[in-house]
Amino acid sequence: MNNERNVAYATVLLRISLGVMFLAHSVLLKYFTFTLAGSAGFFESLGLPGFLAYVVFWMEAIGGLLLVLGIGTRWVAAALIPVLVGALWAHAGNGWVFSGTNGGWEYPLYLVVLSVAQFLLGDGAFALSAKLGARFRQPRQALA
């Protein structure tokens, strides 16, 4: 394998793992485990408006799916960074280890760094953006 191919494969691994993580945090954690109403209550306990939990849920769910599929990867990763910074803020006072009481801040910070790396790297291999973009860039055939 050449270096360019290695980078494309490493980038797709990052993209899919980030997407799955966002889907897990939205669907499995906020929807099924805590429920959306419970997540809204948690946001309110932090002094944030409860409706913001619904916004974050949809951003993580849609963003995670788009990352897995490789659609708009750079912009999706960039759009999700504020969500992660919010999570970093929410866990900042809980110490280092995320498995501790109320979760620590290192995991949200790590996800911020990964999202910045994804923004810098782009789609990687097997992205639908490349396939869709190529389809729309093809010149149209003249009608005979």
C-alpha cells in the first residue's frame, strides 16, 4: 500500500468510529437510556435550557449518520465540535477519568481533538460524498 491509500483508509476508520460514537451517544444514551425528557432534565440541572437536549440529540444522530456515510464530513465534524465543547464544559468539574462519578472531561476533550482531525483530513475512503459529487460533476450528454 502506498501512503496516500493508508491515509484514506485511516481517515475512513476515524470517520466511521466518530460517527458510531455520535450515534451511540444520541440514540443509545440520550434516547434509550436517559430518554429525551431525562436528558432535557440533565441539561436544565446544568443551567441550560431543556430544549437544547433535543437539539443536541438530533445534531448527534444526524451528524453521526452523515459521518458514517461520508456525506459532508468536514462540515459535519466542524458542526459537532461545539456539541463536544459543551460536553467538555458539562464534565469539566468531574475530574479526569470519564468512568468516575458523573464522567470526567478527558473523553469529551479527546473527541474534540478527533473531530478537528476529521475536519482536517476530510472524507477518506468509501465516502458517499465522493460518489455523489462525481455524479453531479459529469458533463451532460448533448441530445441528438
